[in-house]
Amino acid sequence: MTSTRRRSPESAWDPATQISVDHRSPVPLYYQVASQIEEAIDSGALPVGARLDNEIELAARLGLSRPTIRQAIGSLVDKGLVVRKRGAGTQVVFNRVKRSLELSSLFDDLARIDQKPTTTVLTNEVITPSAEIAHILGISEQDKALHLERVRYAHGEPIARMQNYLPAGLIEPKDDLLEERGLYQLLRAAGVHLHAAHQTIGARVAAEADADLLDEPVGAPLLTMERTTYDQAGKVVEYGSHVYRASRYSFDLSLRGDS
């Protein structure tokens, strides 16, 4: 099942030595192959731009049929993780973003794993908040709030649509700053201490507005996150309501049992 052929210089990850299939398993062979390639993409062993052998070569190296490899690669194409290039095999185009549950911004998390975050600012205005938003921020309905709406990208692909509300006056960012830096960076630069947050994670399907902005079909699954962030005095400094592409994004949790 393995081959002694020298691995491709495109990537240090060699499918002939890294992929193992069990012909006696009830799990389809194509799924075994696809899941191991996906794991390599998620872990960074196959980074963006890395190439796999073409289907004929990959099938020969793994000792599998070409239809099996075609189905495996097709499932990864459907997930948006790879693209087929005629004569050049298959190229990784995206690593799914895994985000740990800690008090950090999406911009910081993407930058930390070299996902090259960029931002489009849709709304940046001071508003009279609704009763619900005023209640969350701990301000009166006569007070003002800063409303931000942005789309966050990684490697040029849309990842999240973000709505944020802050008490007016904490920061007054220009659009160019919001495009270049994360919201938490701007708050910290203004001397705001981000002490704690309450966060709720959920799911829903994409409405038409989400689909247009996130390049997903209407009805596609989306992850949702609502977060209220507090300073060291217990005052609310920011409320965020975000939606993420489930095909490109996941939350990562570590759970501990009894010691």
C-alpha cells in the first residue's frame, strides 16, 4: 500500500506514508482517505498552497482505485478545502479556522495562525440603540452607542459577518483602522482593560443577506456567537453578535474530568 517514491517537493506531507486505509473496515475507503487529508489540512501539515499528486498518481501510491480517489478528492472540493488544477493535481486552498474559547478577537486568532485576515467595513456609525442593546450595554435608551458591522476574511475568503455595539466614546475608529486591526486591539490601545466575557454559541441557517456576504447558499449552516465583554470594573465595553461559515470555521474546547 505504500511506495518508496520520493515525496513531492511541494509539501513535506507524503500521502503514501501518512494515509492508512483499512480494507476490512465498514467505513468507505474514499471517506478514510478524505478524512485523513482533511485532518492534515486542519493541522497545518498540508498548508494553503500545498499540492497533492494527481488522481492517477495518488491512486497508484495508495494502492486504491482511481474512482475511490476521485470521490475522496471530490468530497474535499465540496467542502472548499481543495481545488483541482488540470495537469497539476490538487491544491489546498483553505484551512478551516479552529478557534479556542478564550478572550481574544477573531482578527488576532486569524493572524496568529497566519490566515492573513482582512476586513470590509459595512457600518461604522453612532446610533440611538434599541432598548435591548441599551440594556445589554448597561446604558439608557437616550445614550448613544457605536454600531459596527464588518465582514472578516481569511486568505481572501469570507469567514464571518460581525455586528458589534459599544458605549459611545470608548473608541472612535475610522474605517481604515477597522480594516487593518481587530476591535480588541483598538480597545486595548485606548486603555480599555478586557477582563471577562460571557459567550453563547449556537447555530442557524443562512438567510439571503448572510449568503450574499459569506458566499454560501441560502440555507447553509452557520455558527452563531453572542459575546458580552466586561472591563475590570464590571462595566460592559462591547457586545458582539457574529455568524460564521460552518464550512470554514469551528470552535475548539478542552474539557477536563475529575482530577
